[in-house]
Amino acid sequence: MKQHEASTRQGKAGYLTLLGLLLVFAGAPLASAEEWNVPRVGHRLEFPRDHGSHPDFKIEWWYLTGHLFAGERRFGFQATFFRLGQQPVEVPAGEDFGTEQLYLAHMGLSDPETGRFLHEERLNRGGWDAGAMVGDLDVHNGNWTLRREGNDLLLEGSIRAEAALSLKLVPKKAHVIFGEDGISRKGPEGTASSYYITFPRLAAEGRLELDGVTLDVSGEAWMDHEISSSQLDEDQIGWDWTCIQFADGREIMGYVLRTKGGGISEYSKLVWIDRDGTMTHVQSGDYRWSHEGIWKSPDTGAAYPVSPLITTRDPADGRERRLRLVPLMEQQEMTGGSGGVSYWEGACDVIDEDSGEAVGRAYLEMTGYADDIGQKLR
Amino acid sequence: MSVPSPSSRPASIGGVLWSRLIWRHWKREPALTATLAGILALGVAVFLAVRLANKAAVSGFGLFTESISGESDLLLRPRSGFFETSVLRDLREISGKRPVDFFPVLELSGAVQTGAEKPDGDLLRFVGVDLVAIGNAIGQSEEAGEGVGFSAEEGEPGLLGVTDACLVGEAFARARGVAKDDRLRVWINDRVADLRIAGILPDPANRPAIPENLVLMDLPALQKVSGETGRISRIEIRFPEGKAEGGIRAAASEGLAAWAQERGHLLETPEDRKASVTRMSAAFRLNLTILSGLALLVGIYLIMQAMEAAVTKRRGEIAILRSLGVTPDQIRRTWLTEAAVLGLVGGVLGIVLGRLLAEGLVGGIAATVNTLYYETTTDAVRLHPGEAAFSLVFGLIASLVAGWIPAREAALTPPSQALRQGAQGGGLVWLRRWPVGLVLFAAAVGVARLPALTFGEGTNFPLGGYLAALLAVLGASVFLGGLFPPFARLIGWGRGEAMRRYAASRLRAVGGRHRLTAAGLSVAIGMSAAMAILVASFEKTLTSWIGQLLKADLYVAAPGSASVANGNRLAEVDWRALLSLPGIDGADTLQRHAVTYEGRELLIGGAAYHDDPSRHLQLLWIEAPAVIGPDALETGGAWVSEPFARRYAKRSGDRLTLPTPSGPREVTIEGVYADYGNEAGTVLVSRRLAEEWFDDRSVSNLAIYTSPGVDPEAVLESIRGRFPALVTRTNEKLREESIRIFHQTFAVTYALEAIAVVIAVAGLGLALAGLLLERRNELATLRALGATRRDIARAAMWEGLGIALAGLAGGLAVSFFLGWILIGVINPQSFGWTLRYAVPWGMFVFLSGVTLATAALVAWTVGYRNANLKSDREE
């Protein structure tokens, strides 16, 4: 069926020759980090201002993932708004067709019942059809929007004419800021770091239109907001990241940064978040992430370890926990279109490997398996 | 021998008849058969070629984005002028959460300076699209990675954020010999820009090729380079694919339609747009198609003639077959089968030939459409299966029509018919009654008075005119039978030599085949001469119109002004600066705006005339206004062009409501003027009014009057020095240019006529060959009596001349009537042009001379080659 969809779309669009144009842009030398602002130690973030856009930083994203339920049915969703700052240019940015910011956005929906993974990518210049407000959370890209209204976050999205999603997201916990001294380090150089703000548990409620049916859905979501000018160090080729929401009200945010030599960067992190928001940081040597359950993408040929085993000590009782992520479906690969980056971003269940019990839900993200993501985000 | 079973009997008789009556003769006279098939092939080929070339020539028509980004679902455009980019935000807002993609497009014309031989430069189409957003449809494709043909090396300057980068297609690069990173010096409006070719776009696999004159730029860059800041020409709208597509499309379309209607904008599908644009040139292309049927019509006469000959020749065999019990019906069927087989063979050959011929025609048709109607880009000629089938069927029908009467005649052969070969019997009964021709003529005159059929949106079809033309041609072909006796007397005049008198005697007792051959010739000559009358009348009218119109010393226009569709302009600051150059006394200025009026393109012109009462633009009036003078328009009235007046049935005193960016405006028509420059129609108001309506102080054309005693050439040089982007011509140059364009538009017509005459003369040779073959006993006797081969050739020549004279006389006679129909009926009804009747006598003499000389030569050759035929008694 997928094949069929693709061919009809191609027949209609016939666009493909233009894809290269975007490479012209993406391939152009991006400004060196020196020209951009970088996260500074001790900087105090203020809200709601810092939920908004930071155009003096090169890379910024608002990243929502979550699990939705409609009766017996279950879905995973992803909605991401990227902002990519561009080098100052000869033509000053017009209000309608800017050249200083590009906005990339991804929307994904996992439907394990049918095995469908729907996704769409958008790339627009800052201007009439895409932008992010400075001072508060209000980002949009085409008809996709994410904004703050009072305490709530409102998300509107769609995937082609296949699905439409409208959610109200209410924080069950205040946001947290990862990293020591307010900055999350990704490498030895100070520039490879970010301000990393997260809503670890949002109650989600709204509507999902799928196959001509409108479903009332509810569930839980997670939102990252990262602000940086360089996400990766020279030596790093990609990462594996997860956010786990335990049934007991706690969460884990953890990632391993993979290096060119096949190793794991010492800047990899795992953080436990307690019910009250208290964080426990675990350094790279103190937890294990074993890459297991290889799934090979038929589209990109990339081999993703979709069912990793994470071993870490539970700060509550000091016990070692062996947490197995089990994807709801293997095909949750976001194949890159105009953005040119392919990655795997999917909904998982979390099983305690020792008791065999389901202890929570997670989203798993794996980048740099299909191509060198570092080039784009360094 | 086995007795055939009853059921297989008809088939086997058919087979016997086929091999006996047809195949045997074909084998015996392969050249004759081949010529017949060839004539049909040429007829079908010309017909198909014109249809294919018509298709290819107008395939591009202006939606240049199609080949780059695929077809959109809807197009939104203002009725006049541009959109401001701010409408995009409104559109996003009214479509709410619905996933609708809006792609703004700025499309402008301009030119590239390619060399001294084209002072106007080479017309270009600049298309500005958001090069980032346009990639989003790729993102929706799951096979996005495929087909990437172009990418920049790392470290190269990009396409965005710069104003000098552009992309062109492979055809552009080939035609102009440019490569990536070359620079192009282009003109857009009155500006000069130096662009870098940032990449060559490969042609998409399954879409129209990227037009040869397309220059693609990032939208804001084109806005900046052209000075059209914040403006877009149209917005292309797409709906995403998926299960909810129908619902999204319906809901979004409804909202968009309401929004567009409220603001007076146009929302249409690309198919609607294509249809409405191509409709503009429909009349021109229809005329061409009808003319392309001419060769086939001539062919019908010739086939009829040849089959008639075959019936006469095989009369004896038919009689025997009839005696053996073959029914008339079986005979008729056999004959019709022959016609059908000929038609099929000719048709298939014609398709191959037509496909090749079309290549040669596309350029000519496209040039005319570009000049008279709208900017078009040609597509590669493709053999559409539907068109091929249509032409094949058309050829088959022509062949069956031609075979019908001979078949009937063959079937009527009585079994007891004397077995005398070469009987003079047969012939078409009605063709022998020349007064029938007069009746047909009378009918033609009557039919010509019918009003045009009117389709929606100002499209007229002169059905009566075409019917009258057909009746007149038929009438002439019947009537000319009556011309043979006098011509026979003419040829046999005086004592003369024996061979001439022998030929005259044959012409005195002409058969149906002489008549049919002459009829074919008369059709070809008649139509060609009629077209010559049209062209001459057109030229005469145009020359006097140009003479009246072009009174100024210098003409200045934004680049690309040779095309009606051109929208380039000179900014106010520039044209004012230009007019303040020394040596300029004053000028007529014109601004032009294309608007959509009742579904069709219309030009609104804003004119301001030089205030010298003796030196300003003088229009040629169809209905003169009460006041004529430099200030006549300043009272707020409008003058409309004749094509406009005819299309919308408007006249002086009528009121018009015109769409303008500042809302609908009402004006009163005060005069109708002749305009042979465009068929779209023009409404002329004062420039002051147009400036107000369109909020635009630029102009597109200036007619400059130099101060007394100043050399216009010197002023021209100073203008060129100061404004290199503008096209500046002297009065004389512009006249030359206009006449050149005029002849270019008729180039295709000339070719079609020539083909018809060639077919007709070939047919003459064919007919004579048949006649001589029939008379071989007689020829043998003549040879025995001492006539040389050359004598026989001479006799054939005189006979051929007689037929040619009859055809020529009939053809020329009918051409005056056809010319009148073309000028008095078809032209005004389909184009809205009043022409003055002029007969190109010189051309007629030339046509007659060439026809007679060729006919004589062909006839002599046929006679010479057949002089040695053996009598069938010696066979």
C-alpha cells in the first residue's frame, strides 16, 4: 500500500528535480558556532519567555512525543518544530519570505493496530507560513501549530490528508531543566551544549481524525525544548535517546552519544525525575545501554537497535533496574525528505526485564544510523 | 476441385473478386496504386501534422510551474494586476487547521541580450517561487530520494538570500549555449540584472519539459530584481493526498471560493485556466485545421477520378463476373473494400509522415500564437494516439467517400454489357450538369449570410462561412465541366499542328475523369487563391493602418513588447527621465494591464497623447467618437478595439464594467477603433484614469516625437545609452518589424496551400497516365501512322493543359467568392477584424503560370513515358 501511495504522489507532484535545491541550501556552509550565541553557565532561564524562540541561537526545537488511547486503540505520536538559524545574507529578511530562519517540522503517527506509520515533513522559510514567537511559546509551520494558552499547550497537526490531530496538553509536573549549571553538555567544547527544558509529563486530551473517523483520544505526552548552536561534537555520529514515563509517576530521560570509533561519549547522560521533579543525574559510566533487537529499514537500509536494554540503578532504593524498551511496531522510521535526515522515532512499552512486567511507556529516538546527522547539526 | 460449402461461399467469392478485380490491377500498376496511397497519405499527414503541431505549440501557454512542480489543484489569481504577499496570511487563516499548501508565484516577462541580430533580445519568462516551500510536496512523497538531478557542492554560494541566482532548464542551456555558473544579462521591466546560473534543471521524466525560455528564481529575489516588491502573480493551491482528501478539498475549496468571490479574485482549476487561455487562439487554430483538410479534399477528387478510371477499365471483367452470377452488391462491396484498403494504407503512411511534418510546423504556429495571443511554450511534438486514430478515420472516410460513386457505378454494370474496353460511359452524372454548379453557388451565397454560432465567453464560430466555402468549392468543381468545350476550341484553334487538334478533340468529349481531375485542381487553386486574397487584403489594411498609426519618430517599449502577453513596464521615474532627454518634443504614452473580463483576457490601456494637435496618435476608426483630439479621452470615456466590440457586441454609447484592482469601474464607450495588433480586445481610457484604477504610474510604450530639426537617430542613441534595457526603434524599423511579424503569422498557411497545389498537379499527372493507358490501342495506331514519341508527349501536354486551364479557371473564379467569405464572413466573425478587399493580381498570374507550366511539364512527361505502350491486342 505504501508503494502505491508513493507512486500516485509522485505522479501528481513530479517535483523531485527540485529536491536538490534544498541541498543547495543545506549544503551551504552554515555559520560557525562563534557567530551564534551559545548556552552560558549560570544563565537563568525565565518563563514563559524562554518557552519562546531564541533566534540568536542556531538550532532550536520543540519536541513533543506521546501515547494516546481511544478505547481499545492505542497510538504513538510525534510533533516536532525545528528552527534552523541561517547565516546573515545579502538580502535582508523580508517579512513574508525570510532568509534568516528556516523552520523544519515533523509529524508522525504510529498506529500499531494497522501497523501504519504515518509521517510528514515540512520545511519553510521564516515568513508568512512558518515562524516562532520570541517571548512565549507560539510556533507554526503551515497548518501545524503549537502554542501556550495559560497553563496549557495546544497542538494542531496533520499528516497529509491521512490524519489530523488536535490536542490540549496540561502539565502534570512543572518543567525541568537538564544539565549542570543549567546547560546540557554534549561534548568537551563548550559550544556543543544546550539549554534543555522539558515537560516530562503532560496530560493529553483531544481528537484524532483518522480514516474519516474522529476519535476522542487521551493519554500522556512529553515535551523537550532545546536551544543550542551545536548539538554534537566533531567525534559524535548520532545518538540514542529515550524518555520513559513510569506508571509510578517517575520518569527517565537518557541518551547515549555514539562516537566515530563505535564507542559511547562520556557526555552521555541519564536522568531520573522523581514525582516531585527532583532529578538524579547518572553519568555515562554508571548506566548501560545495550543495542539490541536490530531492525533493518527497507527504505534507507539503516539497521536500528529498536529494542535496547537499559541498565541503571534506581535512585529510590539503589536497586539495579534492567529496563527493556519494546517498540509498538518496528517501522517507525522518519525518512528524511527536504530536511534530508532519516531517523527512528517510535513509541515503546517499557518492560522490567527481571519481573517481566510492563512498568511504563517510552519514546525512543535513534539518529545517525541512516546518515551522518552530525554534519547537519554540528 | 471440391465444392465449396455454402457457408464459405461468400467469403471465397469475396476473395476471388478481390484478387480478380483489385489485386491483379494493383500488381500490374504499382506506380498508380502507390501514387493514390501517397496522395491519401499526404492528405492525412497534413491534417494530422497541423493538429499535432497545434497541440504542441500551445501546450505551455504560461503555467510554467507545471513542469517544475507538477500540477496544482487550484489556481488563485487577481482579475487584474498582482496580489500583495499579505494575502497569503489571510489564506492560511481562512483555511484554519486544514492541510492546504499555498505556493505563491511571481511570473514576469523579460529578455536576455543574446547578440546584435536580435535587438529585442530573446523573450524570457521569469518565474519566482519560494524555493524552500516548493520542496514540501517532495516531503510528502515517500520516494523522495529519487530523481534528484541537481545539487550544489559544499561551499558554493546558495540560491537563497542572494538576488542574482537563477536556474534554467536543459533546453535553455542548449539553446543559448550556457552552462552552470555562467552569467546572464537580462532585462526585466526597465531594469537590467546580471544573473548567475546556479544550476541547470534536468527535465522531469513524466511532465512537460521545462520550457526553453524559463528562468526560475527564488521569489523574493525576483521581486527585488524586477522591482515588484511584495507582489505575486498568482497562488497555486494543493491539497494533500490521503483518505480525507475529498473532504479537505471540498471544505477548503468552499472557503477559498467564498473568499475569492468576495474580493473579485479568480479561483479555477488548471484545466479551466488552460481551456480559457487556449480558447483565445481557438479561432486561429481552427482555421488552420480546416485549411489542413484542404489537401485531403483535393485528394478525394483525385481518388474518385482514379477509381472511376478503374471502373471503366475493368468494366469488361465486371460484366463477365455479373454474367457468372456475382451480385451488384458483391461488386460494390469489393470496390468499397479497395477504397478502404487504400485509405488504410494511405492513412498509416500519413500518420508517420504527419508526425514528421508536425515538427516543422510547431515553430510557425507557436510564433503566431506568441505574437497575437499569449505567451506560449512549445512542447515536443508527440504522436497522440487519439489524434492518430482520428486522422486515420478521417482519411478512411475521405477514401470511402471518394470510392462510393465509382463503386455504385461498378455495381450498376449490366451483365450483358458489350465488352468494349475504354468505354466513355460512366462518369458522374451530376458532374456533367454544369448548371448544378450554379445552384450550389446560389446556396453558398445564401448560407454565407447566416450569423456566427456563439459559444460562451465570446467565442464565435462562423459555421455559415465554412459551409458556404464548401458549397462554393463543390459548385465550382461541377460548373467547370461546362468550361471544357470552350477550352477545347481554344486549344484546337486555327489550323495548328495535328497533335494539338487531337488533344482538343479529346477535350471536347471529356469524361468524368477529366472533370474530377480539373475539380481537384480547382479546389486547390481556389482555396490557395482565396487565401492569397485574404493575405493581400490583410496586408493592404495593415499597411494603411500602420501608416495611420505610426506617426511618431521613435518608439520605446519595455523588452518583449513584440508579444501581446508581455507585461513589462517602465517605472515612472524612468520614463519621465527619458522624456526629459534633449531633442524630445513630446510623446504618446500607454500603459497596459491584462485583466480577466467575462472569462477572457482583455487589455485595458491607459493613453495620454502628445498635446500637439497635429502630432499625436491617430487611430483608424470603425465608429468615430464625437470628439477626436489629444484630450478626447480625458473626459472619462473609453474607446474599444474592433475585436472587443465584435466579440461582446458592443458599440458607442454602451456602458462597460471593468474589473480593476480598485474594484469594478464603469465607463461609456465613445468610439470603436480598428486594431489588428491583438485579438484579445482592448479598452482604451485616459492614462490618468488607468493610473488611478491600477495605482500604477508606469507605462509600457512610448511614441516619441522629436523636436523639429533633430535627427531621430541621435535621440535614439542617447536613449539607448541611458536605458539599455529598453527596446527603442525608429518609425521605419517598427514598420519593417510589423510587416515581418505579419508575414511570419501566415508562413504556415503558405505551406499548407503549396502542399494542396502540389497534390493537385500530381493528380493531373496520375489522371493523364490513366487516360493514356486506356487509349493505348489508339496510341499504337497513332505510332503506326508515324507519330513520334515526342508527338504523343505533346498531345498529352495539350490535353493536360486543357484540364489545368479548366481547373485554374474554375479555381480562380471561385477564389473571388471564397476570398469574400474569408474577409467578409469568417474573419469578422472569428477574429473581429474588418479588412479591405484586395486582389493580388500579380500573385494570381504567378500561380496560374506555375500551375500551367507544371501541368504541361507533368503531362508531357507522362505522355512521353507512356508513348511506347503496347496495344493490348499485342499483349
